Amino acid sequence: ENFCRGEKDGGHEVWHGSFVSFPKGSSLTESPFLRSQSAMRSLLRIQRTEDKEFPKGCYEVTEAEEEGFYFLVEVSPDLYESLQNPGASHKHAKSIYTAALTQGLEILQRKFSKEEDWEKHHNLVFLQKDMKGRNITRWFDDGFSANRAAAMYHPHIIDTGNSSDD
């Protein structure tokens, strides 16, 4: 817990002279660019699997709540290397991120579509505000499509032969 000393700390005046705590997963930014990028990036954690039997080119998405709610994307060693250094395969890497995000949003919908327990996770509160601001149907709204929502954040890139499509 920190004491906000007014203009000296640069916080909004509503917090001046107050004790403020920042739980893990809290967002301290409000820039439109950072807001939309970090809303989704805070949900995906890419990790190279240690499982020697994990098939090449595969990944698996599961939920985790150790440090706030997020999706753990366990990837095969070959795919991990490709995602870390996509080079000419950057379009393919973006599609993998979109697919993993789609699976994560499907988990989110199954877990929290009928209840409001998601509100205890700061990054999910942040995400739903961002989705609402972008007119993206949220996981608890009627008509939610995980694929559409994920693609609105990370659109699939179609190769038209023009280098300006990247």
C-alpha cells in the first residue's frame, strides 16, 4: 500500500492524500493504444512446454489464476522458437496468437458467462471495458463469438502479394 502525495506523485486528484494499493494484474495506464494492446496481451502467456512427448507444431491453452486471470499457452519447442523469431512467418505467428486467444476467450465464456466472479480479476474488468469501448460483444453478452472478438484484436492477415498488408 502506497500513500499518494498529490501532484508530486502525478496521480489524479481524487487519490491525493489517500493510501492506494495495486494488486498484481492491475493496469495503471489509460492510453488508448496501451489499453487495447495490454488488454489482450495481459491475458496470454506463451510458455515452451517441458513435455518431451508434446507433438511438434502444437499448442494447448489452459486457464491460470496465480497472478490474476490469464491464459497459459503451452507450445511445442519448435513452435515456441517460431513464435519468438517468426521472420518471414510473422503472418502465421499472428494467426497462432489469434487462435490461442480465441480458445482463451471460449474458456472465459464457459467459466464466467453466467456469474460475475470475473469482476475480482482486474485484467478482466479492464478487458470488458475495452471490449465495450470497441463495440466488441463481451463473453457474458448474448451473441458473443470468441473467434470474432479475438480477430478484432488480432486480425488474420491475408497475403495479397502487397508488402503493405503487413
